[in-house]
Amino acid sequence: MLVELSVVEQRYQAVLAVIRDGVPVVEVASRFGVSRQAVHRWLRWYEARGLGGLADRSHRPPRCSHQMDPATEVWVLETRRRNPDWGPRRLVHEAVRARVNPTPSRSGVYRALKRGGLIDPGARRRRDRRFKRWERGSAMELWQMDVVGGMLLVDGTGAKILTGIDDHSRYVVCAGVMGRATSRAVCSHFAEAMRIHGVPQEVLTDNGKVFTGRFAAKDIEVLFDRICRENGIDHLLTAPRSPTTTGKIERFHRTLRSEFLTGRVFDDLPSAQAELHAWVGRYNTERPHQALSMATPASRFSPVSSRPADASALVGERTGEGWISRKVTTNGIISVAWQEISCGKHRAGRRVDIQLQGPMLQIWDGDELLKTVLRTNGKEVRKKHAARAS
């Protein structure tokens, strides 16, 4: 009866043939159909561990080059559990700051989160390729501004926040708390932001009533538009139902809600403003931004505007019987008291203020006195002024 020998028994017989019988290694290798190196390897195993050393061993390498270090993986998983909003890119950045050695890769962090059940691959939302990213070339070229709610007070009421962000640096230039988003409250925070950081070249907002009278029943100029006009700011408006145009400020609102507003109730407006101011300070100077290659907004924000902000519209209203407002037509003409007056084609589309003083008309473009007009027999007699109002 033939019995099949196990691998260990065959190796043991080969070792005995060399050690006990003195058969040359070459002949033993030929007899068992293996190489000389295999016989020498069996001899080393037998000498080191005896008969048990001749058993089959795992061919798995002692270390896998793409397998994350266990201590590093534990750090990644624990950090993710403490900060559920941090993705692979942020975790790698924080690992470098924490001097985790070896530093994991983004793909390695993603696989570790997937193994740990902390990420759902199916829930990942891909960016719509139809949306094109854009960014201004330097700071203070464009501010994006909006009003966001969701702030709760202990008395059961809510509050609004006027937010403003610099398009180039993502630096938060405005975060003002107010009980109601009235035109004067919004413009007060806007003027305060300009007083601190300077006057931007352009401001981009949606079509809210506090920002524009675009969809009003009459052609009116709201206070926000007037402040922009008096400071020489181009006020840009989004197309209706186009929230992606102000995508940077909308993305900031998501961070504001998740990291500051969620689950919090504030005592009153002053304390809410103080806490928000402290959080915005950390956001600007400490929190890395993925769109900036993990740099902080403060590292890219450098105010270049030296013009002082003109907030006279908030303290001195040009209203009443002595003041009217007109929009300059495409050919640079306004009509006042059945009289057509030229303001220049370069001011087409802008609004000017007219002060009525008996037979005299003073036309103001912001803080600049354009001209004084005397009405005599329907003819226009005017004096040009180059001086600015103090």
C-alpha cells in the first residue's frame, strides 16, 4: 500500500540524507526534484528550529509598502471622530502640523476612513462640470455679501447675520449680528466693514430687497445702492435664482452653520456678536482653506484701498421736500421740473441727487457737486464745480 508523504516528511528525509548519510547536496536536490538553494534553506531551518522549522511558512511580506502604520491609522480615525467634517485633505494637513510620523497620504487616509466605517463612498457628491470656478486676482477687488439666519436667542427669537467675504482670499470682512435684516442695520454693518478694511472695487450680492430695488414696483434707489454709489463701488447683482454665482459666501454659510451655529443658543445680541467675532478671527487666521492650498485667508488678504469710507448716507438723509433723486438715462440726461439737464454719458445708469433751492438746482453724484443750474425762461444757465463737499 502506497502512502503519500507530506511536504514536512520529504524535507526531513532530505535533511537526514545530508546530515546522517553524508549524501552531497547536489545529489539530494536531484533526488527530490528541487534546487540546491532549497536544500540549503531546509538545512538552515532544521538547524534553527528543529523539525518544526520545516513546516510551510506564510509568504506574506513582513511589511506592506502601501499599508498605513497602525499608530497613524488610530490617529486618523480618532481625529476624524472628533471632527466629523474633516476630509482626507484636511486630515493630512493636520497630520503634518501634528508631526505624525510617517505622514499618511490622502488616498491612504481615504482607505482608512472607509475601513473604519467613517465614510460612505456612495454619498460622495461629484462637482457638476457645468459650473466653472472663478476667482479675482487680488484682495479688495470684489466682496461677496449676503444675509443668513439660523441664530437663536434664549428669549425664543432669532437673529440675522450680514456676512461678507473677500473673493480672492476668502477673508471674512463682515459678520454683523442684527435682530432684523432691515436696510439700515445691513448698511451699518457694511459701512463698519469698509471703515475697518477699506473700500472694495466691487460688491456682489443677490437681489434681496435690502441690497437692491431691482424688482421694486417703482424705480428706486435703496440705501445699500446709495452707499455703493457714494463710495464709487460697482454693485453687481446675480441673475434671479442663481445661488451658485455667490458660491463662496454660500459655502462660508455652510461652515458657519456647522462649526458655530449648530446646537447653540445665545444670551443676547451683544454676546452673540462677541462670540461670532472671536470665531471669525480664528477662521481668518488659523483655519486652513482647501481652495487656498490649505493656506489661511489672512495669509492672502492685504487691504490695498486707502480711500476712507463715506457713510454719510446713514447719518444725513437726503430726503424731504428739498431733495429728489433721478436716474441718468443712456444719453446722460436727467429731467427735473420739465427741464432736461446733461450729466454726462459716462454716468448713464447711475443715480444722482438733486437739491431744490428756489430757482436753483444742485446736482450731486455721491459727495461730488456736479453743477448748479439756474432755471430762467426754460433756459439752462449753469456753473461747473470741481470742489467736493466736505
